Amino acid sequence: MRGLLAGLLLMLSLPAAAQVSGLDGDWDGALPVAGGVRLRLSLHVESHDTMTAATLISLDQGNARIPATITRDGDTVSLDMPAVHAGFKGTLSKDGKSLDGTWTQVTATPLSFTRRAAGATGPATRRRPQEPKPPFPYHSEAVTFAGPGSVTLAGTLTMPDGAGPFPAVVLVQGSGPHDRDETLMGHKPFLVLADALTRRSIAVLRTDKRGVGKSTGDYAGATSNDFAADADASVAYLKSLKSINAKKIGLIGHSEGGLIAPMVAAKDRSVAFIVLLAGPGLKGANIMRMQRRLIGQAMGATPQALDQSEAMAEKLSNIAIAAKDSDTARMQMMDTLSAAGVPTERAIATAGQLSAPWFRFFLSYDPVPTLKQVTCPVLALNGSLDLQVPPKEDLAAIKAALVGNRDVTVEELPGLNHLFQTAKTGAPGEYGEIEETMSPAALAVVGDWIVQRTR
């Protein structure tokens, strides 16, 4: 879901629009995104004197509030949200109770809003019973430190009570513009993981990605190499603290983070251990190919439809890998999409996303040579219901690549999905519906393994 609703945690002030009549109140909708996921949205419109203010609230992304400029021309209503590079244009129904239109951000997606009845309560906030609440039996501190180049990384360091020095881990997020808690679908997996580990006397550092939240830098132009440099800077920061045991610092990477952790450990032999949570052991293009088919099947797509969409996806992937630069890739993709009859607006958005530096790097990167250079202890876990990083093929590749490493634990955890939630099908559409943020069994496996290697 990289790029969708990017930067929802960013708060920008917008000039209020001239007064817009007939729209005041609250409107509810759900935006379809990848893998059958639907992001629940609420639009609040409120007029004051000569102006009207609008705010879009993403209920499944931490109730992030996005300022919007709202305009109306007859029955046509438009929203402009520069904070997330998005817009909406819809038609107001004759009874004034619904807005049917299109959300534009990377791609164009149908979106409808329904006016909430006066006095009615809005969509319920989904329960997240694992989310820790203060007071905590440990210290939690907001920190900032120098990253590579001009980047400043901001995050949270949780430290056990006592004098230390303590073993520590750096948490590395999966793909997408994630904050320090890896917030998605109303869940905060890294907050839950950090809490569980710190309660076991392990210090934990988690940061906003570069260009996200309070971290500076260019997110849009970054690749996994850049995020690996940020993770390396995080390790260096922990080493500078007297309360941290510099010989017992490891990394835990989820999804793309599980690709980044070995990149850091292969170069820095002081890294004491790494944990790969659904980390890629296969080339990105191969993972994407399997992921597309598995998620398509879970969504009920016919074999014929899957074959057709796969043919186009393969053409675009091959262009992304072979092109000499992103501009060339984008133009070649545009030609391919246009020749297939894809509407121009959609072709521009799709080509722009798939020709981006991050995507081109991920498709062509083979993690095996890097994994072969890792000498520290490795724990590699996948959920048996993971449809984004297929567990059997992935773990087999990781195990084979690490055959020369003396301390490797590879395990497929039954009944868990890509987020390590207890799931029914593993489809991404379930992520937000499941109350559990991370399986207690998975938390125990990770915690036990680290404690055994840092005593």
C-alpha cells in the first residue's frame, strides 16, 4: 500500500474556503485500497461567518486529521488536500444526502460519502485491546539524532527501569510512509512490540521514517538503501548511550524492514542479532508476482482475470527493472498502458508510482547475497497465512541463504497473517477488522529468542 494516503500524520494549516452552503455536518465514506482493504473516512464541514472549513479524518489510520479546502459549483463538490497530495470531486445528490465521486491520489478511485444524520454517532473506533496505556513500568522518551547526510531522525526510546546497561533493538518498518509505531489500519504494531520487549528488560528505539512525522529528509526519493543507512544511524545512536550495552544491539525488521536489517548487519559486524518478521528472502519481482496472485485469489478474482492482470503487471515490472532511469521507465510504461486502452489519468498515476526509485530498487533487489554475508544470530518468522510474503517459499530461501550461519532459527507460525495477527484467510482486507494487533504467541517467540541471546 506504499504511497496511498501518504503522510496522513502530517498536519498543515490551510486557508479556509469562502463560505460553501448546504454541506455543513459530517459525512462518512470508505476508500477502497489494495488487497480489498477499505479505509474508513469521515468528512467534517463547518461554516463560520464568511468561510467554510473542512477536515478529512482517516479513522483507520490513527484518526489522522487532514485539512481540506472545499468548494462547490452547483452540484459539483471538490476537496483539495495538499498535505497528502490528494483530491476529491463528487456530485451532490438531489436530496443532499450523498456525494458520489472520485478520489485522486496516485490513482483514481471511486469514493462516496453519505451525510450523517444530525445527532447520530459516527463510526465506532475499532477496539485495539493490546495498545499499551500509561503508566508504564519503564521509561519512554522522545529522541532526535543525526541520520545520514542532512537527515534528522525522530523517534521514541523505551528504556527498562534500572541502571543498565541494557540490550537494545532498533525496529525497522515495512514499506510505506510509516510513523514510528508503523501505524496502519488503526493498529500500532511497533508500539505493541516495543512495549512487550521493554517489559522484558530490552531497550527499544523506533523512529519515524525519513520525511515522515518529525523525521526530516526526502521520503519519496528514498530506496531501501537509504532506509538501511537510517537504521545504521539508529544503531550508532544507541551505541552512544551509556545505558545501552553496545555489544548487544540488534535489529527487528518487518516486511521491507526484514530486507533492510540484513543490509545493516552484513556491513556492521557489531550488530548482535537480527529478527526478520516476514522479511523477503526472494527477489522483489518474484515476491510481487506471488503476492498479486494470492491476494487476487483471496478477493475472488477468476483465473482468467488474474492471468490478464498478471500479463500487464509483468510488462510493467520488466520495464521498471530494465530501464536506465525512472524517467525512461515512466515514459515506456505510459506507452504500454496507453496501448492497452488504460485512461490517460490512470496511466499517468500508475506509471509514476511504478517507475519510482523505491519500486525499481525493490523489484530488482535479490536479498540472498546479502543474507549470505550475515554472521550474527538470525530469527526468521513468517505467518502461515501471509499473502504478501508467501511463507514456505520465503523461509526456504532464507534458510538456504543462511546455511553457513551457525545460529539461525526459521519458523512458520500457524494461523498468522502478514502483520502476525491471528487471522482467518490472511487477506489484507482483514487487517483492520481484527482486534488483535500482534499475536501474543509471536511476541513471546521474539522476546524469548532475544532474551536467550542477550543474557
